[in-house]
Amino acid sequence: MGKVYEKLLEFKNKYHGTVAWRIKQHAKVVESYINPDEEILYTFCGQKNETFSDIFNTYCIVVTNKRILLGHKRLLWGSFLSSITPDLYNDMQIYRGLFWGKITIDTIKEKIVLTNISKKSLDEIETVISEFMMEAKKKYQNVKEEQ
């Protein structure tokens, strides 16, 4: 088992209400794209879609010390990977519903909507992503100013 899968299991055991399928396969996708100099800070899972009723697009989301990775293994063949670097990150919105929550990550190129996440986990996820992005943006701006 890889580190990503182990951390996903911890998340799923802590927040039972999150709807996620085949997390081991999704974790393998992300694990293969983590660079040797990257450290895994946080891992969670959810559905990447606009509505709560669509439950078949499970994604594994990993926050590293350099970026956010979203991975999905297709049922038969192929996979998807998205990477959000601090320079592309704009904003994040949290919606807490009756049963689940929704996180919208706004980037320069697109809005990524993650649904069917346990509403108990939203505060933790928001804190991790916000703190990472605030620190990373400071470093990115310092490097940009030096150039």
C-alpha cells in the first residue's frame, strides 16, 4: 500500500459520510505523479461534479508541499490527473448541506467542484488548503519579486 492510500483510508475511517468508490485505484494514479521532493500534507476524497446526485466520479485529492493533485482512475482503462499550483489558485468556496458538503476550488483556468464530502470534514479540509495556499503564495510572490 502506498502513502496516499493509507492516508485516504484514515480520512474515510474518520469521516464515514464521504461518498467514494475504488479509492485504492484512484490513489495509485496520484501516487505515480508525486515527485520525489514532494511531501504529502493531506489527503481526502470526494466526487468531482456539480451535483450531489452524481456519485460515479470519485477523485482522490492530495495536498503536497508544492501543489494540489486530483486523480481519477477510469473503470476500464485510462486515468485523469489535475494539478493546481499556487500561481493558478484564486479562491475556495465551502457549502455545507443537510448530509454532505461541497468544495469549489476556483483557479485561473476552471472551477473544480468536489461534492458528497462528509460535512464534518469541511472545516479540516478548508483549513489545510487555505493555510497551504497562503504560505505557498507568499513564497511564489517573493520569487516573482526577485526576478
